[in-house]
Amino acid sequence: MKKAAAQDAAEDRQHGGDRRGDELPDWVANKERRLAKIREAKAALEAEAQAAAGQGAGEDSEVAAKRGRKGQPPSGVPEDNAQRNFTDPESRIMKTKDGFIQGYNAQAAVDAEHQIIVSCDLTNQGTDSAQLLPLIDQIKANTEVLPKQVSADAGYASDANLKGLEEREIDGFVAAGRQKHGTAAPAAGKAKEGSRLAAMAQKIAGQGYDSPYRLRKQTVEPVFGQIKQARGFRQFLLRGLDKVKQEWVLVCTAHNLLKLTAFG
């Protein structure tokens, strides 16, 4: 506690003890500095568009379609509605069930028996698909074993992910489409006949209400509910992808400590 008090005092001397933390930056009041910031943001958007064009040139049609480009590579020019956040340029506008937010995409893999988070990560990408296999590989790094079975919602459905589960000899249950309330299994979505996604949709549907996929909603969803609702964690306090990643790790660690304490 003495160390914390000393740190607070040092930060007060550095930043000013009467600051709330939500003051506008100094450059806002200066016209020339505002213009420089706008030019800097424009250049950053152009660089991101060019980088995306280089990445998109090597994508297969499935990945490109998931990015919403219908198989067409990006042009290398920022879209007319492209935006950049001055407070945290590394954050992104993301669509949620409650609308759009400026933020990050937090990920977590959860043990079904005790609701312990066994791996976690955070990205500034709005889609989940690319995060499944890295989360699974992190499970092995953290626990020294791969899970025998994995369930994931439709956001993680892709041929590459299903192939990755096969290569890791994991019994996967990944929804190929959205599941309507009261139905026994998720819809097949846009799965092509004979594809891995179609086989997965048939696998889940064939087991109906006995499918392990149904455990997903009582495994990982409550964990996010406990973090957001019970503990009141609604927004990140830090800025920048690397710092926010570490903040998410701390949040997940706190969750696990509380769970372990509850289990004695």
C-alpha cells in the first residue's frame, strides 16, 4: 500500500494532481496542430488500406468473403467512410448486438467443468474466425495438453478452423450458422454440400438436444456475464492494443482467482 501511495504521488507530480483524466488534449485548441493531426490520421488510413491490399492479394475466396468483399481484393484506397479514433487509434468500430462501439474484441476459452478461463486474447479485428486456433494452441501452452473437445459459435466457422481441429485430433462442435431460440441445433448457414462445414452442421443437428454444442451457452457465456455484470467490467481503462491485451489478461486472472477461491 505504501508503494501504491508513492506511485500515486509521483504521478500527481508528473501529470498534475487536479486533473480528472478526461480533459481534451492540448492540440485540440490549436488550429495548426489539429490540421497536422488530421493529416497524420489520413496518412495512417492510407497506409492501412495499402497494407490490407497486400494482405488481401494472398487470401483465398472463403476468407475474403468473410471479410465482406465477395472475393474481391481491397483496392488499397481508404473507403469514404473510413474513420480513425484520435483517443486510441488502435481501437476499431465494431458491431455488437447493442449497436456499434469503438473498442476491441476480447476472446476467452473456458473449461466446461469449472468455468476457468484456460486461454485468452484480445484483438482489434471485428471477426472471430482467425482467433480459434491460436486460442486452442494457447490452451496447450498454458496447460500442457490440448482439449479433447471444443465448442464454438458460428463466428468461428471456417474450413480452415475445422481442418485445424482435425489436425489437432480435437472433437469439434462449431456451428455453421446461427441457432434460433428453442431449436435443437444451429442452422447450416451457407455451408456447401460436401464441405467440412456441411459435415459439421449435420454432425451437430444429428445429435439434437444431446449435442455437446449446447454446453457452450452454459460454459463461456456465463463467464462473460460474470465479468461484465457481476464485477461491473464494462470498458478498458488503458489505450493501445498491447496495453489493453494485458488489461484483459488481468481481468481473466481475477476471474480465475475468484473461481478457484469459490472451489476451495
